[in-house]
Amino acid sequence: GSMSSRKGLNGACSVHEYTGSFLGQSAHFKMTSVCGHVMTLDFIGKYNSWDKVDPAELFSKAPTEKKEANPKLTMVKFLQVEGRGCDCIVLWLDCDKEGENICFEVLDAVLPVMNKPRGTERTVYRAKFSSITDTDICNAMNHLGEPNRNEALSVDARQELDLRIGCAFTRFQTKYFQGKYGNLDSSLISFGPCQTPTLGFCVERHDKIQSFKPETYWVLQAKVNPEKESSLTLDWDRVRVFDREVAQMFLNITKMAKEAKVESVSKKEKVKQRPLALNTVEMLRVASAALGIKPQHAMQIAERLYTQGYISYPRTETTHYPENFDLKGCLRQQANNPYWAETVKVLLSEGINRPRKGHDAGDHPPITPMRAATEAELGGDGWRLYEYITRHFIATVSADCKYLQTTISFSIGPERFTCVGKVVTSPGFTEIMPWHSIPLEESLPHCEKGDLFPIGEIKLLEKQTSPPDYLTEAELITLMEKHGIGTDASIPVHINNICQRNYVTVESGRRLKPTNLGIVLVHGYYKIDAELVLPTIRSAVEKQLNLIALGKANYHQVLEHTLDIFKRKFHYFVDSIAGMDELMEVSFSPLAATGKPLSRCGKCHRFMKYIQAKPSRLHCSHCDDTYSLPQNGTIKLYKELRCPLDDFELVLWSSGSRGKSYPLCPYCYNHPPFRDMKKGMGCNECTHPTCQHSLSMLGIGQCVECENGVLVLDSTSGPKWKMACNKCNVIVHFFENAHKVRVSPETCDLCEAALVDVDFNKAKSPLPGDETQHSGCVFCDPVFQDLVELKHAAMRHPMHRGGQGKRQGRGRGKGRRPGGRLNPKKPKDKMAALAAYFV
């Protein structure tokens, strides 16, 4: 039938409506979506402040609440508007624990506005599916179940544990160490119940490398000549010896022999098994080791391939296909791809092999290609991952690789030597996965027991044992899976976190080398409480969370018991922090010895040092005070001007020539001087009534895009003048080559924005009649209309600073309402607003 589509009120989710049949009755369907989790868990109010709350309170005293995960999407309101008056709801979220949790977030929003059921009538249904294909979708619709409350609760428990434990340790560590050391080069000294054991594996390997002492050993190597022009290298049965004199003795004994005697010849047919069906962990391992794609990126690509219908659900622990899985149907989809069409056609005509029996975790079928694709369709990494998934699937239904292994045993004097040769008799699955093929080797000579071959040479090779290499991402994933750290979905997130936090760096071959900070942290945990970094406790917690999901453990009891354990560990950690600090002292420099002099302190009038390493900050060694600064930009002195409130020298933050910049007082930035200001605000948000750098003097009008921002003149931007929003990344370029631009005390009669006085260079004035001066409204004045251009700042990072204050008025001068808002009376529609103001 026909279907109508429209955008929802939040602009992010579409709504599709159509008429059809539901449970044998005619029904009007309304189909929409959400963008991940609707809600997120967070502490309430003051408990989000690092300065006001003791981290120890976060384990039990600090209340938590569910907040909208992305307030800008107004997802709850959107769901309620669309769900109002509906009789039934069918939940089609991802079929894993996280998806089950989102089901109940949607229900919490929608059930209060839906029609009340008549009697015991059922209104909530859950669709279970593993791929987005017609067959799977129809099958799910015909077998609707119910959402699983226990699985959702296990996710709630994990969220609360990670929030309370992670925040408590992270806040304490970050404040303690950043308050003492200046070159840690990490904006957050974080702890995570899964993240920290993940780092522990990397540091454990690093320690083995550092403590490794190479040993010299000797190997006896013999070569025989079966024919005049050929030679055969033999392997010594003793493999190696670590005593030079003993090795020399064996060499002398064997050198006495003139010929090598064949003691035995054995031939055995061997099998290299086809792979098990593909699960998430194996996909991530191969993506990193063979394709060079980092795990988190591989997961994102797999999710995109799934939502586009190319593969089945990419989060699964299962490596066993259910008996009723349509393997031939999936294989037929690949019959026309030029890379493997011939292999597929042979399999379809001769019959497929039943995949090996793997592990059935009871979640989803293995990762399988669901429809054909081309390199042109997917491109780049998307195609490379899809190609591997498809080749792996074809391999699982192919024959095993068979080869004949010949082993010849020789004696040279009293010593035994061996050589092995392999000849492939049936390549099987290695045709589609050639990287698994048996390497071509020299063919062995035909011989029988008792045959004698002349000896070409016998020599002693001196070698040394070598240390292990740093862990690859693939090896780390294996260790995490083995020890139960994280889930198949969260493993790539934890690995990405330790990279982003500067605890490890990714070297060639995607090997993870711990940084100085990562090493000191792990060694510190070992020194104070090894269980904080060992995988044992988190593995036990994961088992408890799985018991909640299965309905075998009580949510509240697991939560309370686990938090009690970590609360005790936290108090012991705080009391013993000096142990970790001793390690920090060796590796990092104190604040007073870091950075370079930049601006004067308002208290002692001595120079404060600017510490550029993350998080960048100013430190006064005389007062022993540290002042945080906006991040991800450059900081320089601002004309040696001082703040009228505290006498601190102002500094200028800039995100680059194409971005925005604003001055700030280091003291006011950390200690807001007015009630309506928040921590982390610069001069462009300061409501001081007379300071020449404040919002009150330089604010022009309400931002044309965001709700709370004010466009503020950037007085340092001439001759390429601009004003920038003090909340979002909107920049307005205007009056290029003007000699001076000043904000007038007068306001526009139409929109209440501040007027602007502009002095143009006489030679480059765009004003009519050789005029060089004009005063008017940036938004309404027809003379200024062609001189204004809206842009977006080139930000290095979207969250370039903290603090989201309320919209402030300039509140000074004749013609303004005290505390009045600077908002041009713009149309409600934002695009219309842009058209109206920036034609």
C-alpha cells in the first residue's frame, strides 16, 4: 500500500505512516526511531561539581537520575507527541542487552500518553531479529515477544557501577596529580573498572619486555645433498642447547660422520579445518591485525553495514549457526560477485559443507553477509570489512584444506635430524581465504629407510632469545575476552579510551606501547591495591551482571555489594596515594618547574607560568595557585591589560585564524565574579557594567542560530572584523578593511540590538558618496546589508571550553532596558532568520 513520510519535531527522526494488518486486524501504523539511548545516568545537581563534593560521597550518598542523553534532540517530547493516542507499541530496538534497555526508556516516555488497555489487553510487543532483510523482518513480526526487564536491569547496574566507581577514582586522581605535576599531558587521569585492567594488560607486556634478559643458545644445522645440484636443510631434534662447550661437542661428533642415514620415512594426510562462524571478537581481531582498522572504527563500519542491510547483527558471541539458518540462501546472494562467483557456484552445485559446531551463546547468529555488494557501493574500509566477512562466511561452508605431510628422520652419527614437507591435495576453504593456504615448500626427495645421503655441511649457529613484542590490538582483544573484561560491544570502546587518554600510543603493526603516564598509573595501582588493575574483580562483576540478565541475581543486592567493595578500596587508595606519588615524582616535573612565564598574578604581581601540556593552565608558584584555561586552542598575553576586578593580566584564547577568539581573566574564569556567571566564562560572557572587554560593552545581538548565545564584537580581529557567538561556533564577518569598529551605546528601534559605529579607510570605503563613517544596526541597516557574512568557526574540538551560562544583556547606556536581552526580533524559523539578516 501507500506510505507517507515526514520529519519529526526534533528534526532528527523521520516518521512513516501506513495502513496494514496487525494481529489479524486492520491498523494504522506509525514507524519511527530513536538515536541510541534516550536517557543517560548522571548525578543530580551539586554532585556534578568536582569542587563542592568529596569523591567518596559518589559511592552511596550521591543520588542519580536519568537525564535525556541528548537534550537538543528532545527525544522524550518527540516520542510522546508521536505516541499519544496509540493503542499498541512494537519495539524494534537492537536485540542485545543495550537494545533491551532502550526498549524500557522508550516505554517510560510513551506509555503514559498511550491509550489505556481495555482489561487485560496486551499493548507492548518486542520484535526479535538479527538482520534487516524482508524474511527476517516478516518472521519477527509474526513471532512478537515481550521486552526482557532483567536484561535491561543488568545494563542499568553496569551504568551505575561504572558511573560511581569511575567518577570517584577519576576525580580524586585528576585533582591530586594535576595539582602537583605540570607535564602529565593528559586532560583526565581516568580510572575505569574495565578501562584500567585493559591498560594493565599493555603495561604487563611492557614490563616483560623491560625485564627480559637475552640468553645465548646454539643450534646445530646440517645440510645434505640428495642430488648433485640440490641440498636439503635438516632440523636438529634437540632443537637448541644453552652451553657452548656441549654444542661444540655435538658438532665435533657429527663432523666425524661422512653420510646421513635415513632412519624413517612417514607420510600422513592432515587436515587444516575451515574456520568457525564469525563472531564480534574475531571480526575485531582480524580488522586490526589483517586490515589495519582500529577496533572502534571497525565496529562503527559494521554497524553501518548492518543498518544498510548488507550484514547481520554485528554484536554476537555465537560461532554456531542454528539448524534452521538458510545458509544456501545467503550463499546464493554472492553468486554474481566477480571475486568469488566461481567458488560460490561450485559450492551450490556440488553441495555445501555444514559449518563446524561452535559456541552457541544464545544471542544472535554469527555475522553473515545478507545481500550482495560491490566495491563501488561500499568503498574503502567498508568494502574491505564486508569482503572479509563474506569470504569468512563462504569459507565456513567450504571443505577443509587437506595436505600430505612427509617426515624424513635422519641420523648423522649419534644425533637425529628431521625434515618435513607438505603437499596440498585439496585446497578447500583456502581458495577463498588464500592467506590461510599451506606455504609452498621444496619438494622432498624420494627415499626409503636405510638410504644414505652425502653431507653438504654441518655448522653451529649462535643465536639469542628475543623478548616478546608489545601487544597488538588483536592480542589485547583476545586477553580481554579470555578474562571477561568488557562485552563484545564495549571492548573496542575501552581500547579507544586508553589511546585517547594518552596511556598508550599505537605503533606500527597496531601495537600498543604504554606511555610514561600509563606505566606509572598501573605500577601505582599494583603498589597500592593490585585488584584495581587485575582483571579478576571486573570479571567477577561481569558474571554477576550476567546473572541479573538471566534473572538469577537481585539487581539491588549486586549493586550494593559491588559498590561496598569498591568504596572500601577507594578509601584505602586515598590513604595510600603517597605510594603512587613516589612513582609520579620520578617521572614527572612539579608545576613550579614546568611551563614558561606568561602573565602576571593579580595577588602577588609575579609572572605566572603557562603550562601547555594537557590540560593547559596557569600556575603561580609564589601563591601556589593553579588556574584552568579553555582547552584546544592557543593562549597568549592580551596587550598587558588587567581585569578591573582582581588586577590579573588578561590572556587571549584563540582557536586559529579561521576560528573565534576572546580575552579572559584567569581568576574570573575560575572564580565567577557575578551571580549570573558560571565557572569557565571569558570576558565575552562577563556582565561587568563598565569593563571595556565585557559582554556589556561588546555584545551586539542575540545569536541567529543558538537559543542562549550573544554575538560579541571581537575587538582583536581588525582589519578582518568579526563578531562571534559566546556560546556556539557561529561567526559573522563584517566591515573588512574598516579602520575602527565600535559598539555604540544606542540600540536599534526594530530589533533592540546594539548599533555599531564603523570608520572605513577613505581609499577602501564601501559607503556611498565617499563617506567613511556610518552608524547602524548590523541586522537591519540596508547600508550594512552587503557587508555581513555568516560563517561557522573552524573549531579544533566541539567542546572547546566549559560553562554554559544564560543569555546575558549588556545592561548599560542610554536607550537600553537594564538587564535587557540583546535579541533581534528574528523569525521563528532559523533559516528564515539567516535569510532575513544575511542576504
